[in-house]
Amino acid sequence: MLTLTITGQELVERGACEDEIEAFRAQWGERLCVELTPLAQVWATVAWPRAQYLWARREGLIPPPYLTRANLTRANLTRANLTRANLSGAILSSAATAPAGWIATARECGCCVTLARAVSS
């Protein structure tokens, strides 16, 4: 299992703004240490403010989600940023189910889906 540790000093060294450093220290003290379970990784992509999450990824403070063999059946990944996520072996059944009134068509690459409105007859 992966463990993530972020310190207030790392935020300072990477140029985080003073407000963010204060907010981090108010919530976590000087050190955040968390086990990066698949759930925790997906939670971070959704729960953190987008700008903070992307900044932390860009600065190398948090890795891309590593979801090998995760069961994401019926997972609602709305707003999840899974760019460069390792999904090898992940169970994604129902992940590409189109919303009512739409048709999902897999693209040639196998990882993308095109949504089109269903034509009513």
C-alpha cells in the first residue's frame, strides 16, 4: 500500500501561498500522513478544491491515482481528475453507462467513450 506524507515545510519550499499553508497547518498540523488506498485516491480527486489538487500534482506532492485492480463498478467519478491514473486490471463495469436519453459508443482507442443524444422515433 502507498503512504503519502506532506509537510508544511514542503508547501513552503514549493511556493504555496501563505493562506494555503495556514489552512494546511490548521487542519493537519505540521505533517499529513495518509494511506493511499484506492478510495482515498479517488476521494482526493473529488474532495480537494480543484486548483489545490492540480497544484499538488504538478508540484509532485501527490502521485497520480494508482488504481490497479480497483473495483470501480458503479462508481460516480464525476469531477474526478484521473489523468495518468493507472487503471490496469480495474473493474470498470457500468463505468461507461450512458445517462438516460444518451448513447455511449466506445472509441477505437478503447479508453474513450463518445456520448450522443438518443434520437427518439
